[in-house]
Amino acid sequence: MTDKKNIFSKSKKQLLSEKIHDEILEMIIKNATDEDMVLNEGRLMEVFQVSKAPVREALIKLCAEGVLQSVPRYGYLVIRQQEKDKREVSRMRVLLELEALKEGYEEIIQYHLPELLQQIEGINGAKQIDDVWAIWEDNCEFHLQLASYSKNRLLLRYLQETMDRQKRIYAQQAWESQKTLKAIFNDNSHKRIWKELSNHNLEQALQCLEKDISQQSDEGIMQM
């Protein structure tokens, strides 16, 4: 009985540290333009109204993920993303998403073309988006949905993590206007991918997908 109680307590503790991890990451993203951003355990305990253990677990995980660097007697320094990081993230997305499209191609053309088109049209210009991060989330939704037809859960998890990292990269950039972000994430490239899939042209669809991913990264770098 005691063992079961300990297991449940540990599970609850892990869930709390994961929640704090996600909230700290979102905090970093929203303040990404701050130079030399430093996080402090004590301050985070006050913000989240929790004990030291879940905060420390969350910070250790963020260090392992390359988001933070622990500086003894100082705090946790946010690691700035470099152009090399942008290129690596873009390349990883290309590798993952092209493989996912190859694996899911038959499934898509047989069963999912209508719902994929519905997803594209659902985020089209019919609704005006004022939040730049809503635009980012819509873009992610398309790419994750396209990859999901591969039914490769491990690949999908890595893609989600890669896109989360890319979100940090874009957040670090000083976007001057919503128009800039809309120019990078537009529905036309998604429609071209869908068109090639509806024409049963896998090779062209792969080329369109790779161009879409690479263009997002290249445009982002040029805005730096």
C-alpha cells in the first residue's frame, strides 16, 4: 500500500514539474528579445507558488534541452539561438517531414485529402489573424497534421520538439510587424503541397514541402 502511494505521489510531482517546465519555456519565448535573461530559483518559486523541487526539476530539464545554462551562484542563463541552430532545425524538419510524407502518402491520397484541404481553408484569409503566434500555431498545425498520417508516433514527437525549438528561434527575432510573419507563413505553399498530392504526384509534393520548410527558415534568418 505504501509503495502505491509513493508511486502516485511521484507521478503528481512529475506532472507539476512538467507544467512548470512548459510555463518557464513560454515565459522565455515571450521575453525572447531580452538580452542576457537570467532565471532565479527563488523568484520562480514565488511566481508559481511551489516548493524548490519541481522548479529545480524543470530547470534541470531545460538545461538538458539546451534552453538554459546553469551558472553557479548566479542563476540560469537563457542560451541565445545562433544561425547554426536555425540551419540545424530547418534541416531536421526537412528530414522528418519528408520521411513522414513518404510513409503517409498512400493513406493521405486514399482517405485524407478532403480534411487536409479543410484544414488549409480553415486558416485562410477568411479570418483575420492579429496575433503573430496564432499564425505560427496555424502553420504548425498544418505540418503536424500532414506528418500525422505517417502514424509514426516517435517521428511526430521529434517533429513537435523540433518545431517548439523553432518557435524559440522566431521569438528571438525582433519582428516589426504581423505582416512580416504572414509573408513567411502563408497558405499558398500549403495549397501547392495539397494540389500535388491530389494529383498523386509524390515527388512534386515532396519538393513543395521542402521548399516551404526551407523558405520559412531562410526568410527568418534574413529578418535578423
